[in-house]
Amino acid sequence: MGTLVELIKETYDHKACLEIASSGCSEGACTRHNYQADTLLLYMSYSDEIIKYTSERLGYNFLSNLARDFGSPLNDNKDQDNFSWQEVVSACPNKDDYKHALVWKFIELVAKEKSLDH
């Protein structure tokens, strides 16, 4: 089994990657991975790669902030201990929505990378 980066680059041609990079997956540009069932399967198989690739480009704060967008009650507060990104994600009540959005962000990042390669 190859990497998910390779799979996404093989799935979408240069033109599709340009569209994904400019308009994003939520606008329907991500034609092969529009549905949550599709993205959750990718997450189950490639979660380590998705987390590593995304955090290397956007930072672990992105993962925490995304989980907060989907209802995680844990906020960084200067008066209290800071929470790790894993704790913030674990407290997220909408984990499937979080994973779906994270896979879409991953696809957008890979599409942007591929669109810049040409």
C-alpha cells in the first residue's frame, strides 16, 4: 500500500488539483471524496499520515482549532494548564465531522502541492 499523498496525486489530475486548491473540497471540487463515508475510510487507513502531513504544514494548533470548531470544549486558557492537541481532539463530540474536515484539509494541501509541481 502506497502513501495517501501518492494516492491523492494519482486520483486527481493537475486541473482538478488546481480547482481543489483554489475553491476547496467543501465547494464540491473534491469529486472522489465528497462524502463522509469516503473520507472516514481514508482516515481509518491513513490517520497517522494525515495527522503528520497536516501538522507539518499547518502546525498542531490547526488540529486543536479544528476540533474546537466541531465542539471540543477544551480551550487553551492562560490561567490553566494548556491541553495537548490529542486531549482537545479526544474531547470533541463530533469526531466523524472532525475527521471528515481533516481529510478534506489534507486533500486540499496535497492538491496545492501537486498544482505547484507543474
